[in-house]
Amino acid sequence: TPGLRVSVSTRDGIVDGARRKLAHVAEWPSPDLGGPDCASVNWHEEGAVEVAETLRDKGSGVEAGIWTPKAASLFVATSWPWQVERVLVELIPGVTPGSDGPWAAERILAALGMSPAPVVVHGEERWTWPVLRWAQAAGYDVRVGLEDTLHLASGREARDNAELVRAAATTEPSTPSQWPVPDPPG
């Protein structure tokens, strides 16, 4: 479809190893020749900066995927916060440190600081809906889809992506915590 921007993922697991990933991305055509307009690069993954540089040099935009406070710190220590199209804060139970999605979001966002790029916040699995409500209340852009969860907030299985989006659009925001984020006790 003319005018429709196409974004893809470069996450680990699509191809094995950072070198193979970089070689694969280096083979992609530029957007004007049918390559992706933008690609998500997870900052905790080996070779993230090199993948981002390769995309930029081809004329593709970069979305920074930030899953942990450490990844946020690595990201802000580079010049990339001023070069990405947006930052995607991803909260994944069992991967992102913390027992609660909104708590984990606050820690990542505190490490990220004031981003010059737009920030989108989303949770996966059991954190999807609590994170969505928290992020809405805190004023962040959100995303939801079958990649994140198969279930509505009620626990019922969603029929499709459209039902998840409709549910997100009608979800009431929760009350965000107070900023700045205090250090944990102990």
C-alpha cells in the first residue's frame, strides 16, 4: 500500500548469533528499494549498536527496544537517543526485572530519563493490562496486540487484534505512582 510504513524486528532468535544478524540486516535493501522503513533493535542484545548503524546507513529508521534498566542505561550512554524514531519500553514477565509490570516500567523509565524521542510502553502476558492502564495514566503512548497477549483484561481469549485494540481504547487508566521513583528500601 503506498504511503504505508513497514517496520520489522531484528530480535535475537530470528537468526542465530549477532554476526549472522548483522550480515542479514546488511543485505536488506534501502526503503526506496523495498527494504523496511524502520526496524526495532533491542538494546540488551549483542551487536545492537552495529545493527542500528547498519539500518541508519541504509536509510531505515530505528526503534530502540528497551527491556531492562541496564539496557536503558546502555542506550542513554550513546548518541542513539537523538537518532531513533521512538523508544519501545517492553515489560516482559520473567525477563524484565521486577514482580510487577508498572513497577518495572517506572525503573526502566527512570534509567531512560527524558527521552528526546517518543516513548511507547507495553507489557506482555500477565503484565499487558496493568502496564497499559499505568502507561495511559502516566501519559505514555501504548500498544497492544496478539504478540503481547491472547487475552482481554477479563481473562477471556480475544477473538483478534481488533478486539484487543478496542478493549485498550476503552480501558480506564490506573493511578500512576509518584515521581521521582524512590530507591527501594535496604
